[in-house]
Amino acid sequence: MTKYVFLLTASAIPGAALAQDSTEDALAEIIAAQDAGEPADQANYGQPPRGQVEPVPVVDEPAASITVTANGLGTDIRNTGQPVTVIAREEIVSVQGADPTRVLARVPGLTFSRNGGVGGFTGVNLRGAGSEQVLVLVDGVPVADPSAPAGGFDFGSLLTGTASKIDVLRGSNSTIWGSDAIGGVIDISTRADTGFQGSLEAGSRGSVFASALGGVSDDKFYVGLTGSWYATDGFSSAANGVEDDGFTQMATGITAFYDVADNLELSGHLNMSESQLDIDGFPAPFFALADTGETQKTLRYWGDIGLSYYGTDLTLRARYSRADTDRTNRAEDRTVAFESKGQMERADIRGEYRLVGGLTAAFGYDYQRNQYETTFDQFAQADIQGVYAQMGWVMGNHSVHAGARVDDHDYFGSETSFGADASYVLSNGWRVRASVGEGFKAPSLFQLFSDYGNRALEPEQSTSVDIGIETGRRNSGRYFSLTAFRRDSENLIDFVFCTGVAPTPCSPGQFGTYDNVERARSQGIEAEAGINLTSDLRLSGVYSLVDAEDRMTGNELARRPRNFGTFFADWQSQFGLSLGADLRIVGDSFNDAGNFTPIDGYELVDLRASFDFGDNFEVFGRVENVFDTEYETVTGYGTPGTGVFAGVRARM
């Protein structure tokens, strides 16, 4: 598959990488001042300073983690009752490698399945929700493929070279985000740093991964350039195959912002990438997964243009965004077997008005148009627009939010979503939190308009609740978090055959179609902990118990392991040497909805090391799957054995 990504973004909202960085720095400064017992400058709420901000020193306290997934604007993670995990660039770098699943494995409640190696289709599940029920954003732009059958996002096309932060909210939140936010929201921010940074690594299976970033700035502007290259010979996607299936991806991008006035900001991105994936197919006469010479080429681009206003009491952020995904599959003789084109256009405005006494009113409006066409389906489109309002109160140790949203769709009409959360910090440093949220997912264009389509489909719907307790910060000192959750989903869309169904949802000539026939429930617990055993050694881990059930049949949902977790240790010497180890444990699951084909659980061990030569140069390496464990995440598809990788990184 060749993967092009042309990203054109000019945004002044926190969703844009640079605007987000400057806004988050300002908010972190205010929070640090509050933690230190100093009065925060209220003017900073309205007019956050641009560029890098020197935080107020706070002894033994790391910088505040800022999340955009909880409220769409950016808030201290401690001011929301929703469960959120934020993974910063430093942790992404320490884990090493281009594969994002190595980092995502540290998020509670998150599992994934992959068809083959890096670059193959990769679906991410949150708390048992389907991969198409997770809203994925890059710099605040929805990047799901409108031409995909269920309209989901393929994490196989996302590598870590340009990512600065991964922000994951677990739980339904269509109140803020609209369609697709049933299982949760994942926002990936791209890098926007000054100076120069570069890295190069090579290793097993002929793999090479290089990335670089350079940026300059002054008080009024920033311009940065990023680039990355990944190539691997891979291994056979078919577990019983012998022919390697390779993957390559090239990406380059430019980011810029400019202060039009003291309280008005414009920013932008321009990114491109190219990639190629070899895939295995289902050749005659057995039509079972086996070695073939098929390839898939994908052109993807997304971006936004916008403007932000920072007033004393009012913040407004408006933008236009677009995301395109074009795919071409070729057979062994290089003829085109299948083509698809999906496009999303979106205009939105978000705002927040600060009232009095910690009371705020957040509001927003968005209009989105999805379009698609394929080799077998004519051009079609559907529009959806929504408006929301949320009241919030943050005062001292208390934080409460409640809001509602109304969406209107061309075909299914209106959908209303509610959400609320609360957080309270106890005197001993523990924090209790709780949230309730509703989610919905509009039918995909394929489900509505293809030869199997049904234009009478209703949206999928969910209600999730959770309650948790935690203490400390995720990457510092003593940390513990325990969350119990439950999500009920109904009106889930599934494929049905026309025979034997009364009344039939089928149109004349159809032998099968899509219909709202399924219900599901997912419930369980998520635990996360970390402790510094010494000043140099830290142990951390996440564990999740997720019971995901099809409520129509009583079966387990396919490819949703009941038990899974990641445990990792990091040792930092006083002379520049760092060592790390990761243990991933995944329990048994089933490959199919009927629970006929089991997938055995597995354990994987990775080892990491790095050494700093001064402040500007580092060598690093790792061994993946140390014990060469054989395992599957999708029945019939191969997975990598032991791999050894080494590289260098420079900063100036």
C-alpha cells in the first residue's frame, strides 16, 4: 500500500499543534502558580502568551497535563471527572520505534488488532468498543476514512515520528465531539519545537526509521519543518506464508503561526507523505489467506485553517478543516482491483466565556459533510451539524461540568446527547471522580448508500458511566488510579441477510443489507500504578478487566480480550545510561462474533536502553519480543518474532 498524507493546516485553535502548545504552556503556568500558592494572573486566561513560557517553579511537582479530549478546548487533567491518559513526547521517545501501538499499550482499557506487520490495518478498541466507534483526531481534525465500510480510522497509517502528544479519553463523549465518540476520543498532536532534532534507527527485517524536525521563532511567529522515513522488508502477513510483505512511508511537513494582534492568532501546517504496503489475499481455489503479490496504495491528507481570539473573559476559536483518504488496490498483475475515495469537510467554532467565581460557559457549533465513491459505488454524501453548550464550575478542590448537544443528520434526523462529570480532591491528596456520557455514531456512507445500503438506518447509541479514585501524577512519584466503568450500547448496525427476516429491511434486489439489530454491554475495571523504588528506578503498570458482551447472543465481542495489561520499569543512571523493560500481557479472546475460533492469550517482553553523550547526542537500542513468542491478534495473520534495533538521536 502506498500511503500519501498531504496535511494542510492553518489553525488558531488548541487543536493545531503550535497553537495548542502555546495555550497549554500558558495554562500550565497558571496551574503551577496555583499549586505554589501564588495568585494567577487573570489576564493570562484571556490572553495566553505565545511561544515557550517559563513555568513557575514548583518543588517535586511535574508540569500539569493538559487535555483537549475532555472539553474540546484544553484543561488541566485534574479539573475533569472523565478518565483521561496523556502521553507526552518524552515517553513516546523513550518507548522507541515507529509503531504507535507500542505506546498505546500503556493506556488503560485499550487493545488493538492488526492484519500483519507495521502498516497493516490496525484497529484500536477502547473499553471493548469497536475501532470504528472511537473518534480519532490529529491536531483536532477528524481523520476517519468516510469510504471505509464502517467509517473507522486505520492506525496502521499512523507512525510516531511526527507525534508530540497522545491524548486519550475513555468513555462516551458525543456532548462535546458529536458522532463516533462512543468508546472514547484519541487526539494526536504533531510536533512544533524550535531548534533541530533528528534520529535514525535500523534493525531487524531490514527496517529503517528516520525523523527530523527544525523550527525557528520570535515573539510573533513560528515556522517549523518535519520529515520522516520508514521502510521495512516485513514478514508474511499470512501466518502460513513465506513471502515477506514490506511497507514504506515517507512524510514531510511545515508548521507556522503568526500573531496578527495581541489577542488574535493564525497558524498552519502543510504535510505530505508517501507509503507502500504489500498485502496477502485470498486466492482461488481455496480462498484462504495466503501469499499473494497484491499491493495497496493510499493517499491521505487532512488539515485546517482558522483563527483564535483571546479576550479577557471570552475565548473564540473557529476553523475550516478537511480530510481526504484515497486508496488503490492492485492485483498481482498490477491491474487495479479496487479504488475508493473518501472526503470530510468541516467548519466549526468553539468558545468559552468566563463568568464569575470559577463559573464558565462553553459552547460550540460544527457542520460536517462526508463524501465517498468506490469502484462499485457511485458518489454519495451526507451532512451533519450540531450545537452544544456546557456549564462548568471549578473552585478549589471541586470541579463540575454538565452539558447537552443536538445534532441533525440528512437521513436519520436529530440526535440529542447529554454528559456530566465531577471531581473532588480530598484533604489527603486523593481525588475522586465520576462521569456519565452519551455517545452516538452516524451510519457510514457505505452502510447508507452502497449496494448493501439502508437509508433508513438510525445512529448507534451508547450511555457510559464510570467512577474512579486516584492519587499523584502518572509519571512522577507515587501514583495510583482505579476506575470502574459500564457502557450500554444499542441500535448497533450489523449486516443481515434478506431471507428469513420479517419485516425485511432490504430493498428489491438485495440479498443482504445493514440494519440496527444489535445491543452490547461493556463493563469492568481499569487500574494504573507507579512508584519510584529509588531515585533512579521507577516501576509502573496498567491492568484492565473488560467484559464486552453481545447482549443479543450472550457471546463475547470478537477480538476483545477480557484481561490485559502492560507493566514497565525504567532506570535512569547519574551518568547518562537509561534502561527499560516492558511486559505486555493479553488474555484469551475469540476471532469471530459466534465465538467459534479462539485466539490464545500471550505475553511479550521488550527491553530498551539509551545513553546520552552530553546534552545533544544520544544512542539507543531495543529488543522486541525477547523470547520470540508466537501469537495472533487476528486469526490467520502473522506477527513479528524477535527484533533488534539500534539508533542515534541528535539535538541542537
